[in-house]
Amino acid sequence: MTVVMDALLNRSSEARVTAPAPDAQTLEKVFACAARAPDHALLRPWRYLVIEGDEALAALGDLFASTPDADAPEKVREKLRANAMRAPMVIVGIACHQNHPKVPEIEQTMSAAVGMGYLLLALEAAGYGGMWRTGGLAYHPEVAKGLGLKDNEIITGFLYVGSVSSSKPTVPRPDQTEFVGRWPQ
């Protein structure tokens, strides 16, 4: 096997992460890896926001807490606020759609999503753990507005990043016969 294949086969989502988060030099390298995502027509249809530090994460939590209806219980808002504090760093992946005669928006979104996957793999290779989350907050217009997204942009996910704080059991993987077929049959 190769180093890349071993990394892929051993990859796992890590929900329990703590400080330290990656430093600037590590981030520079992992974002260079993310930029290697397949990119039809070299549109570079992605960008990332790095959110770290108590003040920035608290502001993200406040943004998350602002999303429920006005009559939502405070308990719901507190849970949303706490979501931002799951890790010492949150990286927001953003797909930046551009008009192009040969590259539809869905291809641009997929390119941005592959970049998020590469970013996660690169972070793991650098010794960090992470969890890629989406959910309602990723699709909420108030979150997009609060993060400064433009009309042509969507969130591809929130990557919660830090040092792995505890190991977990290996997740069983499906047998390839469950998801690989041959065509024609």
C-alpha cells in the first residue's frame, strides 16, 4: 500500500478534539492540499474561513443561536451556542459558484466538497483530528449572511479541528459488494 492509501483506509471522524489547533504553518500546508481538488476549468470555486480563539468561537456560537424562531426555548439556543465550542478551531468550507458555460454549479460544489475532504485528510496526516458537519446551520440563510457569504456562495460544511483528545473504537466499514457493481451486468 501507499502512504495515501493507508491514510484513507485509517481515516476517521474525530468528534472529541481539544487544543492545540493547527498552527499557521500547518494551515498553510493543508490549505495547499485542499487547493489540489479536481477543478474543471480552473475556476477555484472554493474559499475557507478559519474561526479560532474564544472571542471568535463565541461570536460563531451567538450566530448559531440567532437561527431558531423567536419563540424557541433558551435551552435550544444554548445548545446551538455550545456547538461552536466543540473544537478550538472551526473551518468553514464555502463553494463559490461562477457562471460558466461548461461547468454547472453542482460540479463547482463537488469540487469545493472534495477540497474539504482533502483538507480533513491533510489535517489528519499532520496529526490533528476533525469532524466535518453540515446540518441545518450550514443551510440557514442567517448563518450564511452572518459569515459574509455572497449570493453566489453556499456553505459546504463546518470542519471542527483540534488535537484528538481520546481514541475511539474503529468504525466498521461496509463490504464492497454492498456498494460496488459492474455495468453492464
